[in-house]
Amino acid sequence: MALTMRAAVAAPRGLRRLFCTNPTASSPTFPFTSTPPSGATSTRQMADPSTNLFVSGLSKRTTTENLRAAFQKFGEVVHARVVTDRVSGYSKGFGFVQYATLEDAAKGIEGMDGKFLDGWVIFAEYAKPRPPPGEAASNMTKQYGRPY
């Protein structure tokens, strides 16, 4: 009887350890953790602060009006736009919000980054400027010495 009780108590703890995202609570033999090792830096390049924000993770049901209303709580929104598919008219999952001031834009990022909008978690960050027309970013650049 004591053996079955001990097995019933131990099983959830083992599963909890397997599926836990907290690296300190996970098993030392389990190699995957949710955070990078200490001292590691993110390879993601942050854009310079601007009044224009890039918002990703939008639901297909999110409209420009919903996006504007969600971000209007944090400052004066000059322009909001959800990028949509030309054929279906549904959201492509990202959009842009432009604030009147840098302070409002910073409040918008702080208030909406990682929050829910239309049932989806969205991410807000400063938008990166478009490259000049002659220098469009391309995936067809020379890499690893391969000729194209």
C-alpha cells in the first residue's frame, strides 16, 4: 500500500520536472531550458527608438480599428494599419502603429508587448526603417563562397 502511494506521489513530480520551463527546477540531465545560459546575449538586433512600432503575432481576425483601439490607451495614435492579404482580406499577422511622440511609443511597447489581443499574444517593438530602393534586403546574397 505504501509503495503504490509513493509511486502516485512521485509520478506527477517527474512529469512536472519534464515539462517545467523554469531552468532551476528542471532535471540537471535534461539539456533543454527556456532561458539562454548566463552571459549569452540575444542575437536579435533592436531597432532605434522611433514613433513607428512593428506589431507581430496578430490574429487573422484583428482589424485596423481593433489595433488602433488597443494601442490608443497608451498615447495618441497617428496611424495604425494591419497588413492584409490581397486575395482573402485577412490579416497577415502583423501591422504597424505610429504614435505622435517617442514617449507614447515607449508606453505602447511597454503596455502591449506580450499581451493578448483578439485571443493571441502580440509583440510590439520599434519598427526598423525600410532599406533604400536600390539596396533591398535579399536572401540571394553570396554566402559561404557559393557563386550565384
